[in-house]
Amino acid sequence: MPSGNKRPRTLNTFTTKQLTKHEINWEERGKQGPSRKGKPKARDFEGLEQMVLKAAQTEFQVRVCTMNAFPSDSESELWAIECWKNGCEQKGQEFTLTDVHKKLIMERHSTIRGRVKDKVALKAAVYYGFRHGTDDMTIQANKKLAEILLQEDGYVYQDVAQSTGIYAHPILQEIINEQWFDSKNADGIKYSASFHPIPDASIALVFTAVEFVICRWASGRHVKGGAFAEALFHDVYIRHLKGLEAWRTFSAKSAKSLARLKENLHDNGRLHARLPILQDDPKPNFNMTKFSLAAQAIESSDED
């Protein structure tokens, strides 16, 4: 059955059992075979099952971006189970989570990290001042710039030279806008509760990607490619999480500054998506004194 065909919205308990990608009987699914190179993909599943899988993958990616960019295997597996359950509930279906489903969900952590890294790679030269060129002057200038930026995480400051505006470099807002608020249907809008305000985990992920890209300029020329691997950059990510927490607890003013920054990052993201800023829940336009007077009037009325 082509993936575009719809199934009746009835409870569906179809399962592929616990089969490996090589053991799946794709013909039973009405397909010609698995995706190229024999690796299953979401499009290999049909109708509502595919919709559940894609919903689970999206929620999993949101968790990576807002909770932990480098989840452990056990945490990833737990998230996959929870995201699959939520996807089934969202679509009003009940599909058994198989090893293949789970793998397709869990592999999204590297996918979403790579997307953030790629967006940073396109913007870093403009935002930090790296120049493309092969002459010695350009190469030496780029090397010196990379050295300055990497010293004590200089790249996180709004003003790198003066080390002011910590965690407020404008590249952060740019990547947040493009990655999570690029449209009215973007993840930052659909999963607003996860992104309001922008979590520490999201800020740490962006700046970890920034360090990765700056390292690719350290030789004086931009070196394309490279693995944004957990083994190399998990510690950088943790360092940024600790840095954010240290700034939050440094003083009452720093805590307020960081809270305001995270709120503004979210609000500007919504504006980028052409949506209004979320308003605080309205509060009653009365004070306790007026409530007391109203209560006394009720008591007096009851006595009469």
C-alpha cells in the first residue's frame, strides 16, 4: 500500500515482532523492499504507523535539543519508548514498538546535532570574522582569531573583545531562529512548552557546535567535514551546562540576566516565525482588601 493511502482510524495492534532490519518481511508491508542499501527508514512503513514513527522521531529530537544533547544509551531507549507511546496516543492507535522502530527513533540524536552544527558552519565566518583565503596574512589572522575565541570560551560573549554579554553572542539567536523557529509549524512552536524559555540544554548545544566549527578554522583555513562526535564534544557540552549554572548562581543579578536572556531568545524566535509573543497568564484585577470587603458584605447579607 503506498504511504499516501489512509487507513481507517481504528485501534491497530499490528506488530513486526522483534526482527532485525534484514529479517523484516517487507513484502508483507506491501513494499518492494527496504530503502536503498537495505537500511530501513520511516518511509518504509505505511499510513498511520509511519505517522506514529515520525511523531516519535520528532519528539525524540526535541528532547535531545532541550533536555540532553548527548543522552546515554539507557536514556535514549527510555525516551524512545515514551515518545512511541505518545505518538500512538496522539494518533489514536496502538502499534507495538519493535527493535527497528526503536533504532529509527534513537538514531535521531546524531541527526539533530548534525543539523545544528551545519547551520552554525554556514554562519560562523560572518559572525566571528573568519575569512576565506590562501595568502599567509589571511591564514595567520584566522589562526589568531580561532585562538582568541577558544580561549576561555570567548565565543560565547556578545562582545568578544571586552568579554561582556556572556552567552549572548548574536549567533545564538540566529541558530535558534533557523533551527527551531523557522516557520509557524517549527518545533519551537509545536513544542512551545519545551522551548519556553529557551533551555540551558539548547544554548549549550548551539555553543558546542560553535566550538566544533571554530576548531575547523584553527589551521587558518576552513576544514570541511569532521565528526561532531560525542567522544570529542560531550565534555564541551557539559562545560557549557556548568557554565550556565555557574552564571545563574553567581549573583541575584546574574540569575535575573540569564532568565531574561532565555525569555528573549524564545520571544525573538516567535517573532521570527511571525507569531506574537506569548503573554503571561492574566491575573485577577482585585486585591485582598477588596476581596475581604466583598466577603464581609456576603456574610452581612446572610445574617439578614
